[in-house]
Amino acid sequence: MKPLLDIPLHLVLEPGLTLTGLAEMVAPSLQTLRDLHTIITIDDEPPKSNLDPLSALRSELEELTHKNILETITIGVIVGTDSSCEQGDEWGRLDKALTRSGWSALKRVSLSIQLSSYEVGYDELAQALRKLPETQFPRLSSSKTVEFKFVVTTALA
């Protein structure tokens, strides 16, 4: 069945909220939804966001496995003033979730992390996050079937 409208779903997540329930929300559109764009904001040291910089996105995507025709997943993470950003396992779980079987239409995954501050000083965090493709995204980084784009930027707010 060809979709009547091929419109991407754009979700912007405010600080402190999670994407819990995303899979249930998009379930009625899974046979037509090709593009999913999310922007997740981590701002001023919210403890739960720091533990899961993806705000439950990974677990929600796992629920969509085998049920979707998603071709493009674009994830933006904005880390606000004086916040830290988890650099470990949750990122790697996303790599595993998107490289298992069940994503037959997936062609592109883009992940951008923007560090925003009123002061200069994100150098160490930026350098650590730029290593994520090597340390936490080995499958997406070396995939022959899925184009993986990853970028970390810094900006003064």
C-alpha cells in the first residue's frame, strides 16, 4: 500500500521528558512512516537525562523492530549549559538495536550532538563524544547497508 502522504515525523523533546510511548504513538503509521526525526534536549544536569542521553529512544525503537518501513532515522541531541552527557553503554545499545534484523528498509541513520554553553570549556566532553563511533557504534560505522552519519558540534549559547 503506497502512502497518501510521505511526511516525516518530527519530535522535539523538552528537558526532563522521555520518549517512552513513542512506539505506541506511531503504531498506526508504521506502514507509511519512512522518516523519523527526533531532537532531544539535555539541560542543566537533569539526572535521568544524563543516564540516558537518548531519553528512552533506544527501547522504543526496539519495539518497532520487524514492524516498520523506516528508511531514515535522524537523532539530534542538544546538551545545554553546564550539562554533562553520558558517553557509554546507552549509545552502544542503540548501535545494537539498529543493526539487528528487523530494519529491512533502513538506509540512513544520522546522529548529531550539539554542545551549547555560555562559556568555552566543552573541549574534553566534545573530544570524548567524537570517539563514540569507534567505541559505541562499531556496527553502524562499518555497515555496508546503512549509511551512518555522526557529528559533534560546539556552540556558545
